[in-house]
Amino acid sequence: MWAAYVLLKQADRPRWLPAFLGLLSYQLALGAKEVALCLPVLLIADWLFLNCNRTSLLRFALVLPQTLWYVFRKFFGPSAMTANGGYSLEITPVRAAENLISYTRWATDFLIDEPSIQLILLLAAVPLILAALFRDKRPLLGWVVLLFYTALLLFPLHRNLYVFFAAMPALAFCILPVVDRLVRLHKHAWLVLAALSLCTLFAWDRNSGAKYRPAIEALSQSTIQVLASPALASLQVPRSGLVVVQDDPFPFDDYALQMLLSLKFNDPALAVVRLKFHPIPPGKTPDAVVNLGKAPPPANLAP
């Protein structure tokens, strides 16, 4: 997404190559993560806060058809991602508040155990404070992108913190005025900032990273158990079919089993309904019903 932004910024003169590479990068980003939909918002923020000219709006117009087609195909088409339990949307204030607190807890739990709504609002206001204090609009660009990025993740089942990796450059925009002042004081100040960042990451891993390893280990054990299941070995499903799973060892309502079965059958359009989390959609007839929850892994596959 950010590569597409940089390339499209190069296309302010009549040069087709940066524009083509920018659109190609955007398409690749959309194929990797749905949050790449932030690019149009990033371009609008660039127009509002950095380059208020016609060329910036043309960049937005350039990616708009691609964005609209992707949104329709992903969210409203016949194989919409929201049909998968791991991506199902619950557009309620309760789900939004739960996700917001969960993401803030992950980001701050090496300092604070239970973040409050007041803390969340304070953190959200930091870029605005820096923009006003330094009379610099760049934090506003980062703030808008982070806000939209978080909004995309408020209503699905909460994701792990790693999904915010694509938003990190926006965080850099938020603190650019501070970094600029420090570098002006000393040309090697960026080395100190890099060292502080590494120390913070190390402190988080030592104090909080261990909390999330059991969940990863549970997914590994579940994958081994499913792959060793005789029921999976005998399962037959037509292309783009619907598999109803009566039981499975995966502990969360996410897309892990969906992706595993899609890879197993080499069928990205395969639909999976897990009865322990979701009923069969009305009007849908299963092509296969399977129970993946009872076969223990053989000794030669145990880690």
C-alpha cells in the first residue's frame, strides 16, 4: 500500500510507468490484506494536508475504480469474505468497544494492564496535539489513516495485533515533527530513536509477548490434528462447494480452518461453516458434512 502511495506520488508529471507500477502495487496489496483499502483515504489525506492541488485528486480518481470493484467483489459478491465466520461483521457499539479496548490493551499492556476509554481518547489525540504544537500537518495525515485503518477492524471478530503492521508508516507520520526537531539538534539522533524503538519492542516481548504464544501453539496443535484426521483424508468436495464442519479442534472463530481446507483442496472459493460457531446459512445445501474434532494426532506427527 505504501509502495503504491510513493509510486503514485511520483506520477505527478506525464509519466505512465510510476502510475502503472503504483496501480500494480495497490492490486498486490489488496490481494495480500484487505486493509490496503486505506490507500484512497491516504491519497485524500495527502490532498487535504500536504498537497492541495488537482494532481492529488487525480491520484485518488486513478485508484477509485479499482477500489470500488474490489469492495463489491469482496463484500457483496457471490463469494463475499463476510460469509466466513472469521470475517463476519457485527456492526454494534458493543463489538466496536470490545475491539478498540482489545487493540489498545495489546499495544500498551507492557505498561498498562487494562486501558480505559479515557486512555484510548488520550492516545488518539496525541497526533492532533503534535500537529497544533509544531504547526505541522503531517501528523494529521497519519492520524486520519490510523483512524480509518482502525475503523476497518472494529466490527469483524477482533484480529491479532500484527494486522496493524501496514499502519506503522502512518504512525511515523504522526511523530515526524518530533523526529525532525531531534535530528536538527543532532544529526545522529535517529540512531538513539532506533535504539529506543528496539528496546521498547524487546520489553514488550519479554513482558507481554508470552501471553500470546499459547494461542499460536493451540493453532499449531489443531492443524496437526486436522491434517491427521481420517475424516479429512476421505472428504470429497466439489469446486466452490460448501463444507459443514460438525466439530473441529480450532479454539477460535477465525479463518484458520477455512484457509487450511482451501489449501488442502486448492480451492480459494471453498465455503466452510463451523457449526460450533455458526448455523448453516438459510437456503444453502451442504456439499459435504465432516467431523474433524475427534481424531488424535499420530505419534509421528506430534511436535
